[in-house]
Amino acid sequence: MTCAEFQRVLPYIIDTGGNAEQEQHLRECAVCSDLVQDLRYIADQAKLLVPMEDPSPRVWEGLQKSLEREGLVKAAPARRPLLGAPAHGWQWAVAVAALVILAIASFLLHRPEAAPLSMATGSQSQPTATDQDDQQVLQAVATLPPDVRSTYEQGLKDVNAYISDARRSVDQDPNDPDAREFLMQAYEQKAMLYQMATHSGE
Amino acid sequence: MVTRMWNQGTKLAVAALLGFVAVGVVGQTRKELRFNVGPGANVNVVNDFGPVTVRSGSSSQVLVVVTLPSDQVEIDPTQSGSRLDLRTHYLQPGASSKPVRYELTVPSDCAVSIHSSSGPIMIERIRGDITAEGDSANMDVHDVSNGHVHLRTLKGTINLSNVSDGHVEISSVSGPVNLINVSGPRVEVRTTNGKVSYRGNFASNGDYDITTHSGDIDVAMPTNASTDISLRSVTGKVENDFPFQPKQHTSLSLTNGRSFAGTSNQGGSSVELRSFSGTIRVKKQ
């Protein structure tokens, strides 16, 4: 198994692990092993930003009342989330997805030229991790007015087409710095869209 | 008789019109808020629906005039020293369809941050940092200097004019970006489909970087502009109608009709225009 073949399937196996051939390549190849370590580290750190699943509101109300009865706390005013500090788990997940996209894009841009990127357009037929992130973004804006939702739907189509074209360009000429730059900027556009969805969904 | 009836009819019509107008404005509330601030103040406005206008004024005070469409919406101001936060708060879900208008007058060195989904956003005569974001908000920023300007939108139109000594970063998915007399150490524009138009002389010996996926890039510059320019469209066209001195030795892979590199005058500013599939045009202003 070559590095290119391994990295093509990496998005699907990074969480679940690969088959025997893929695991053997990971043991033998320092470049791919370092890549997997770096991506797992980023994902692990990002998960720390995601709050644990909240218990039922009745639990919090019960705790609040108990503390008030004991005189330990006063009745708290209604809290509103701050801009950029989302209150819901899915919003954090969208923000984390934006960070992971940028991390992957940064790796794709700065990878050694000796190990060319080979994410063939054939992979478009298989669902990717980012497809699920796109669905999460659309869910984030589902409660907004129809014209706002359609803005995000069309925006996702446009940036995904950008990413697809840029990937093909890098595949055709891995040594072209402009091609890599286009791919990086395509991912940056997508990360921007994710971030704006997070703000709009508050 | 007819004349008197016509006059009475006219009076009734005018009275009805005035009544409609009165009903239209009865629900609206205009509020005026004043905040004392020191040098280098920071103002943040979050107003999802409605226009936001920011102008420079008093050096020690922020004046906020808000027009509320009904009593179902309020403004939540929070001030900590010279840091001011203004947020629109809808008391009922249905009230969010009606726009709230903000008009701010701030010190010229104030840093301004605006979030308005629908906009429009207008900012003028500010020397502090400017940040504006809106899904479909049209943005008009002009006569600003010395600050960082960050504008982000999905499909709004961005108009930026008379910007000097600025660090400019603009990102738009499909909205057009129009730059007139924008210069500074760094000017960066990124779009996916949005068309980019630049009119100016790329001054200040700066770095100018415009990249699109499929949006066209149109540049018009005076013959005295001092630039070191490179143009490339991967699958689109490059049309040059400016008297550059072509560069023979360049890191850019030169393909006739798809790329070009050259200099004008002293080659003071670096200008990179890139599009994946759009058309790039450069001509004399």
C-alpha cells in the first residue's frame, strides 16, 4: 500500500481504524504515522471544547432551588449566549469542524512534494466526513428565515465545487504552488461559511 | 358645489393618508443613548435584521440612535470602560421579522465591529479597526484610514472606497466586491463566485492579492501606477490592455492567454491576481 492510497481512505478510518493492510502501512510509514498522530491530537483537543451533553433542565432547576433554599446562591438572571460563544453542543461541533477542515487543508498545502496528494474525483461517490459536517451546518440554520437558509445551501454548493476543482488541479499537478494555494483558499472559504453559520444559528 | 365636494374629498383623502402614516409610525420607538468613552474605544453591534450606520463624531462620546419597530424588541447595551456592546433582543419569536435601525456616531479612532445578517451596513470616516459580517448584508465602507478592515459575507455586495494605509481582508462567497482607491500595506480579497472590481493605483508599495474561483477580476489603473504584477487563470482567460514591461524570468508558469507577468514604472507594489476559471482583465484607467 502506498502513502497516496492510505491517505485517500484516511478520512474514513481515522476514527474507526483500518484493515490489516492499512494498519501495517501505518506501522511502517513514519510520514503517515505522524499525520495520523497530528490529526488525532487536533481532534482530541477540539473535543475538549465541546461541552458534555447537558442534563435535563429540570435537573438544573432543582439544583438551583436547593442552593437558593440553603441561601448559598441568589436567583440568577436570564443568561444569553455571547457572540462567538455558542450555547449549544451542535454549534461547538460546527466550530470544531471548521477547525479540523483548516487543519486538514493546512496539511494538504504543506505536505512534502515527494508524497503527492491523490484524492481522486472517484472519492466523490463515497460520503465523506465533511458531508456530515455540511448537514450539521444546514441543521444549524434550519430555524432561520427561508432566504437565509437558501443562502447557506447555495453557499455550500459553491464552495464544495471550488474544493472539488482545486483538488482535481492538485491531483493533476501536485508540484503547482498555485493549485495548492487554491485548495487552501477553498477550504478557508468553507471554514468561513461554517463560522458564520455558527454565529447565525445563535 | 362640485368644487366644494372635491375639496372635501381631497381633505378626506389627505386625512386618511395621514392616518395611515400615523398608524405606520405609532408602533415605532426612537431611542437615543449616549455613552462616554475614552481614547481607543471599542463598539460591538449585533443586529440581525436592519441597517447599521456608523459615522465619526465626538472624540469622547458614542451616540446611538435606535429605531425599534415595536415594543416586542429592545436593545441590550453593556458598557465596560470604553468597551460598548449593543445587541438587539427580540422578546417574542415573531418579532424578529421587523428590522431595527441603528445609527451610531463614534470617535474617529474607535474600533467598530458589526454583525448584521441582512444589513445593510455603512461605515465612514473611521480610523480604527473595522470588522463587519453579514450573510447577505450589503456593506459600504468609505473614507477610512490606518486601520484593519475585515469584511465577510456570503452574498452581499461589498463596496470599499477611499481607503488609505489599510490592512484590508475581504472574504465573500458569491457577493461582488468593488474597490475604488483602496491602498495600504496589505489588501487581500477572496471570493468563490463573486466578481471583483478594482479601480486605483495600487499605492503604498503594498501587497495586493485577489483570488477567485470563478468570479471575474476587473482592474483599471492609471498609467503612473507602480506595480509588479502577475496574473493567472487556470482554466479561464487573462486579458491585458495595459502597457506593462513583460517579465521574462518569473516563477509563474507563463501560458499565452492564461497568465502574464510584468512591471509598470518602478514596480513598487506587488499585485497578484488569480482565478481558477474566471476571466482576469487589466486595463488603463
